Amino acid sequence: RKLLTALAAVAIGASVLAAPAQAQDKKYTIALIPGLTTDAFYISMRKGAEAAAKVVGAELVFQGAPDFNPVTQTPVLDAVIARKPDAILIAPTDKVQLVQPLKKAADAGIPVITVDTFIGTGKYQTGAGDADFPLSYVASDNILGGRIAARALAKAIGEKGKVYVSNVKPGISTTDQREEGFKDEMKNYPNVTVLETQFNDNDANKAASQMQSVFARNPDLAGVFGANLFSALGAANGVQQAGQSGKVRVAAFDAPASIVDNIKSGLVDIAIAQHPAEIGYFGVLSAYAHLTGQSIPASIGTGFTVMDKSNVDKPEVAAFIYKE
Ligand code: T6T
């Protein structure tokens, strides 16, 4: 009889213990809205987000626009809000233009976390301004990334000569900060001249033809910093088309397989690989933590892996090549 009583007590204990777990068994739906859908950076982010969703038993909805543009991203956001997900993770395509559309989500009671890019100043939950309402910002340190690019490019060109930044368009938090960090760091190299930035609208072909015009005007051009995947790809192609491979040096932000091929061929000197899967993973975990009553940090920083010819074949480095 004693044994039976003991077993019953254990069983009761177990069911008491199981009760809170059952209460948390609600299946949350977490939406991830990328900057654009067909970008290896966001495809890798999605994989990390899906991995985390699996761990916490949430459903991940991935819905985005075909180009990196607030005009096409806003209706996607509106459609996602109408589906009433439990949380929204988004890479806003403009610091200012996405504020009001995202406010609609917050006003509808949907927690917002921004991943990769931010709105406003990126300082959230401060009680200041009209764009501090997202709960958290999960991203690379883009100013630091720009500094790393400047140091690497300065080294590649022997710390002297003309360089320029190939960038997307003003108003994007990430690429603005990369340019800022790059230019600030280049102040440490008095013999390096930074020419006017060329904006390519996230179009690699445009970036390639801009590279050729900059080179035509500056035949002594020494280097170029491609501030995101498409800028870097275009700049590298432009260097190749101008027959300047290995002469005009290239520092690339982002690490799709094509840029890694360019590193191997000597067209690109370094690539600063972000950790997009980590951004997606911790974005989802943060959303889940918030939904289940935990407090979360207002900002989570993920790291970089700097790739060059000497290390890109090592498995621990190659692991950060973006997935397509
Ligand atoms: O560089 C990434 C991302 O960090 C940036 O915000 C936009 O461009 C990329 O998606 C690369 O194409």
C-alpha cells in the first residue's frame, strides 16, 4: 500500500509539474518580413529563424517584397498585420518611412522586433521619440563592420590612393552606418582619399557600370568598398569588366557564394560575412521569450566573420557563407 501511495504522490506531483508546461503549449505564429525575399542574406536569416521556431514549437511565416523598397514592403507589412501574428520580426527598408506602418502593428497589440535594420535611431524602449516602440533590435554592429572594411581596404592599397563606397541608397540604417564607419576609420589614413559615394539602388548592374565610370574619371583609382551584397557584387564585376582585377582592390560586405568565388580568384580581397542565421535565430527566441512573459534585451548584437583567401577554405569560416 505504501508503494502505491508513493507512486500516486509521484504521479500527482508530475501532473502538477506538467500543468504550467501545458499552459505554455500555445503555438505562436511569428512573422518574419525580410528586406527582400531573393537575397542570400535574408534566406540565411530565414533558416536561423526556422531553426529557432522549431525549438520553441512556433510557426514561422516568411513574407516579403521582391525588392528592397519601403513602397513595396509597406503593403506586405499591412497584409501581415491583417493576419494577426503573435509577433512581427522585420528588417525595415527605411529608417523613417517604416515608422508609421510599424506603429500600426504596435497599436494593434502585435509586438515588433526589428532584425538587421532599425527605425528611428535604433535605440528602443527609451521613452524618447516616436520610433522607440519596437521591443528589440537584433543585428550586426554595422559601424564596426564599416571600420573593418576600411582597415582591410587601406591595407590592401598600401594605405594610399583613391577609394569610394558603392552603396545602396540613403535612409537604410545598415548601409548608412557602414559608410559612416568606413569614412570615419579612413580618417586614420591621411594618404587615402575617399571619393563621392555612388548609390546603386541595390542593383548590381548599376553598381558595375558606376564602377567603370568612376574608373574612367579616376584612372588611378585604388579601391572600392561594396557596402552590401549587391553593391559588392556589382563593384567586383565592374572591376573585372574594366580589366582591373587585382589592381583596383575590393572590400565586400556580405558573403554569398559568388563573392567567395571572387575571393578565390583574387578579384575581391576580403568579405565581411554577417551572421544572418544568428540574427533570425535570436530574433525568434526573443519574440518567444517576450510572448511567454520574459523580459528581453532592447538590443542584441551578432558578430562577423572576416573572410579572405587565407581562411575561406577552413570549415569554421566557410560555415558563414550565405545559403541560397
Ligand atoms: O547587407 C544585407 C543587409 O544587412 C542590408 O540591410 C541590406 O542588404 C543586405 O541584405 C545584402 O543584400
